[in-house]
Amino acid sequence: MSEGRTRAPDPLGRARTLLHDAARVVVLTGAGISAESGVPTFRAAGGLWKSFQPEELATPEAFARDPRVVWEWYAWRRELVARCVPNEGHLALARLALRDDRDVLIVTQNVDGLHHRAAREAARTADHRRAIPLELHGAIHRDRCAVCGFKTAGAAEVDVSDASTLPRCAACGGALRPDVVWFGEALDPETIDEAFDAARAADLCLVVGTSALVHPAASIPAATLHAGGALVEVNLEPTPLTPLATVSLRGAAGEVLPALIG
Ligand code: BJW
Ligand code: ZN
């Protein structure tokens, strides 16, 4: 670079400018944002899918075939998540969403409830509702009846020793299942519509810690791009979104997000 010429801003600087200038922001998060809280991801090395076949566990067919095995996996994860706490990445996003100088919507694929807990922590005694995320794939701490759809808070510990000890619906006696979205199941239509509406209206889509392989969630950033907005990606590794991103920030969400957001 010749002397006297202005140095091009670094990726973090460019992302900070995009965020500063954006009146409307949609944030899409995936398992990577919770990795530093101790929640295993799905597809990375050591991720959840490495030791379990997803099609054996995260499908309605698997639950119909062997509900005990599916519950065993979810009971283990429910107990694991209950011991985890939000990290600096969740808290930075919650602070961003609580600011009243812009519209921010956090949309998460995660079922761990950590964004929700970060919202309460960041807001302290103030109203935390602006930082409550849209949960595209449900919530692991809730149960839903596979027969009548009745939803209820899930037990902290589930007795998975035998099919006869699994939780049953208080309304109809049907089998309860975790209130999450499995492969081949439709996402809640109002929730996914709200996410795409926000993405289309956003000046900036900030994507954090997702492999961007699972649809329709992975298509949300494209809605912002097609409408003329920018895309900032935060991830340890490249993803299918990286070639489309306006700025890619390579690093851990718990470090990059506080640096980006403050
Ligand atoms: C860090 C980090 C750090 C690590 N800092 N980064 C279009 C094309 C092709 C297929 C389809 C399509 N549309 C639909 C489909 C089918 C299917 C699908 O997408 N299949 C693909 C896999 C090919 N989709 C569906 O079936 C969906 N349903 C549907 O479309 O229904 C249509 C319908 C309509 C009407 C009637 C009936 C049906 C449902 C998808 C449900 C996904 N469910 C799961 C399980 C949820 C419950 C549970 O948790 O058990 O959701 S699967 C799993 O993947 C989970 C996650 O939310 C989701 C995404 O994973 P995520 O978050 O991206 O995690 P990883 O591990 O993949 O990535 C982590 C990333 O973080 C990595 O990139 C790391 O580098 C990074 N990272 N540490 C920053 N510290
Ligand atoms: Zn029921």
C-alpha cells in the first residue's frame, strides 16, 4: 500500500460499520454460539451427530419406532443444557437487541434456551422481551403430546429405563415427546414467516455459528441479501454462506461478538 493512502478497514472494522449503520438487524444463530457454553454442536468434530445417527434419533419415524432410545438422547441433552449458562456471545447479542436505537430480532435454530436466559441476564430488572429469540426448532425443556399437541414444561429428569416409564400426556394419555422440530417436520408457520419477514426488511443479517446446511433456516440470510441488505458471518470455519457474505469474521462467537457489538 502506498504511503498516504487510507488503509482499507479490517473485516471487524467493516462489520462494525455495517452494524452501526443498520437500522434493522436480523440475527440467525446456530449450535456454534452455544459451543463455548459447553453445549455440543451437531456436525463439528466431537459434535452430537458424530456419535449418533441423526436419522435414528431426530425424526418422527425414529420416535415411532423406539421412543425410549430417542428419549434417552434428549434426556441426556436436557440435563446437560440445564447445567450450561449463557456465554459472552449470547450476552453481547442480548445487549444489541435491548438497545432502543434499532430493531433487532434474534432468530435461533438452537433448542437450548440460552438466548432467553441471556436476555434476562442482560436486562437485569428491565424489560427483557426485546431480546427474546424466535426459536425455529423448538425448545428442549418443553414436552409436546405426539397425539393431541398439548404442550407442557418437561421434567428435569426423565426416567428412560423402560418404555413404560416414559412421560405421558396429562390431557389424553398419549406419548409426550420433546417439543422440537425433527427432520421432515414443518416448522411453525407463523414463526418461520416472522423470521423471513424480518430478514427481508433487514439492512443486515448477522449469522453466527451455523453450518447453514439445514433448511429452511439456512435460507434466511439469502432473503436479506436478495432484498439488498448485507450479510456478516461469524464462524470458526467457512460455510456455504461464506462466498455470499459481505464480511466473514473467522473466530469464536464468544470473542468476536463482544468485539463487534461492545
Ligand atoms: C462456531 C463455534 C464457535 C462451532 N463460534 N462458530 C432444502 C434443501 C435441502 C433439504 C431441505 C430443504 N428444505 C428442507 C429440507 C429437508 C431438511 C434439511 O434441511 N435437510 C438438510 C440436512 C439437507 N429440513 C427439514 O426437514 C426441516 N423441515 C422442513 O423443511 O419441513 C418441510 C415440511 C413442510 C410441510 C410439512 C412437512 C414438512 C426441519 C429441520 C429440523 C432440524 N432439526 C434439528 C434438530 C432439532 C432438535 C434437536 O436439537 O435435537 O435442528 S437438526 C440440527 O441441525 C438442529 C440444528 O438446529 C440444525 C442446524 O445445525 P447448526 O446449528 O447449524 O449446527 P452445526 O453443528 O451443523 O454447525 C455448527 C457451526 O458452528 C459450524 O459451522 C461450526 O464451525 C460453528 N462453530 N463452534 C463460532 N465457538
Ligand atoms: Zn395429548
